[in-house]
Amino acid sequence: MKIQFSPPDISSIEESLVVEALKSGWITTGPKTKELELKIAKMVGASRAVCLNSQTACAELALRLLGIGKDDEVITTAYTYTATASVIDHVGAKIQLVDVQEDSFEMNYDQLAQKINERTKAVIPVDLGGVPCDYDKIFEIVNSKKHLFRPSNDLQKAIGRVVVLADTAHALGATFKGQPVGSIADFSAFSFHAVKNLTTAEGGALTWKKIDGIDDEELYKMLQLFSLHGQSKDAFAKMQPGSWEYDIVGTWYKCNMTDILAAMGLGQLQRYSGMLERRKEIIGKYDQAFKPLGIEVLSHYTDRHQSSGHLYITRVPNITSEQRNQIIYEMAEQGISCNVHYKPLPLLTAYKNLGFDIKDYPVAYKKFCNEITLPLHTCLTDENVDYVIEKYKAIVSKYIK
């Protein structure tokens, strides 16, 4: 049996919508992209959504919209993928990393509070694996530090404190205390990459909640300008009769979503509630099999939150990183592809070159050393799931003391 780690789940619905877009004669940003934006915003209860070519672009444009740059600091977690932190460097701000909690993969909130100073403009928490972080705690911290906040543009002034820009790449469809992720943080950046729960092959969406004194349409317009060279009309508007004229109001960026990709996303949205339910079923089977062995797993579904079930993260107690790698190799020999989420940022060359040292993030390192992520996706059959359980239990049992 061959089990891929995270293949895209594409049905005839997505295929027909993509073909419809191809035949329409309009394949770049146009009506399907606008439709997807409206549906994503409605789904998560946000004021607006902008669909772009990646979650990375969404997060970076949010930082640029906020005017964050040189001499500013942005705090995030050491336990995440590079995209979370690299956008801070892209805009010229200083990356500040904190360790993770002993009892979870959430950022260390005590360290977060200690790191905030007069230069701090934003915090980027991560909903790892689709499990929402503690938004109550984060907002409690940033509100308690209002006296240190020094706004440098009108948007920052309207928010009046350190901005919460959530990395919700994994968390479309998740809820925190009954509220959809995407409408909780000031800004939320989702990913629709090929391995995500909902895919457009490449893509993402930025959502935000209403900010007093700020016009949502102005934010939307500014993000459109940022994403398309600063051009005052997008290609669809320019193609209307007699509407060729345009201006370039800033020397900005190119990261728009196309209608071909949006068509795929619209098809995925039609099926998404069922896809989330299937992930929940698989997680239930995995939990029932692995928890009795002492394997640590994410708590995807609790009274506090409902996860999107994006990753099945496990930690095998008392093994070394070498043993972890051997387990992954033995699983591969059985035809099962596994992964590791994530290699902490201070272990990576780019972040070492920025001065980060893994010794300063001992909990992140400890969690990384024995972490193994199992296949979790909606192309898995019940037979596949049973096979993963059988093989993982047999292989891991040799290493559990």
C-alpha cells in the first residue's frame, strides 16, 4: 500500500469550474476571484477578504498596509514555518522570536508579554495544525501593553495597540470559543497551497475584522493596489468598453490570484464542510489508537476550540531525533509518507545568520526532536487509516520504553 502524505483532493466539481473559467476567456483576476473573496469573508465572519497568490503575500501586504518597517519589531514563535517570520524581514522590521509552551505548541505567552516594547508593532501567533491559539490570552497581553504602543500611521493609531496578525495558514474552518478563525485577530492570513485543507494549488486569503474609524473599502482598495503594481484599475476593469486608461500610484508588488485558481477554490468550498468532518473522523480513529500508547497528540477538539484538523502531529516520548528519523524511514519502507512539523527557525541557516541560536529556545527544540506528522487528508480510505495505525503502532512500540 502506498500512502501519500498530503495529496490534493480534487473532484469533478473543481474540474468543471476550472474548465468554465478557461472557456470564459477570462483566466486572470476577475469575477471568480471576487466571488471567492466574498464567500471566504462570509464563511469566517470577516469584514472583507482579499485573495492573493499565497499566505505569505497576504501576511506581507498586511504588514505593509500597517506601515511596519525599519526600526519596528514584530514578535512570532520559533516553532513555525519560515513564511511566518520571513515576511517581517521582507518589510525591513526586526524579527523577535519567543519559545513555545511546555504543554502545547502555542507560543510562550509570558515571553510574549516580556518582549513587547515601544518598538513592537505586531505579534504573529500561529494556529499550528489547525488548532487555534489562545486568542483571549494574546489580546489580554497586547491590551495590557497599550501604554508602550507608538503608532506610526493612521491604521495603527485606529487599532491603538500592538496588532494581532494571525498566521491562520492551517486553520480555515476552525473556531475559538465558537467564533470562526479569520474574524478574531485584527488580520488573519490563510493558505490555499496544494497541501492545505482547501486548495487553489497556490493561493491565500487575508481577512480582517472591522476597525473603528477605518473604511473597509479603503483597506480593500489599498490591498488591491499593493497586489497589482500599484495600478489604479485591475485588468478586468480595464477591459470594460472605453476603460483602458489607468494610473500607477505606487511602485508596488505583483501577487494577485487568478480566476483559474479561484475556480478551484470555489469548488473546494462547496465540499468543505464534508471534508472537515472526514478529517475529524480520521483524527478520532488515530487518537483512539495512539493515546493509549503514551504518544502525545494535538488536542484538536475541545470545549475551547474546534480545529480544522489540518495536521496530525505526534510526539513519541523519550526518543532521540535520530530515532525519530529512523521511525520515519521505517514507515516509508511500509509505503507510508510521514513528515516533521516543524524544524524550529533558529536551526535554519537564514535565521542563524540573523543571530538566532536554538539554545535560546529549548522547548521548541525538545518538541522538534521527537515530532512525527502522520498522513491526514480526505483521500485516505478507512483501509488506509487502519494500515497507518497498524504500521505506526508496530514500529513505534519498539522505541517506547
